[in-house]
Amino acid sequence: EMRRDGNFDGLWQRRVRKTVKSSRSNFLKSNDARVNGELSE
């Protein structure tokens, strides 16, 4: 039981880390685009 729980926990943490990473890079990209748009106007 405990070993299976630990394995599941590791998979969940990895998935969360991946999601956080991609959402952070997406936020930075959209933020850069917004700043560039304000500068070009």
C-alpha cells in the first residue's frame, strides 16, 4: 500500500511541476507580447 501511494505521489508531483512550468512560460510569453504591443503603439 505505502509503496504504491509513494509512487502515485511522485507521478502527481511531476505532473504538477510540468503544469506549473508550462503555465509560467505561457504567462511570460503573453506578458512579453503585451509589453511589446504597448511599446509599439
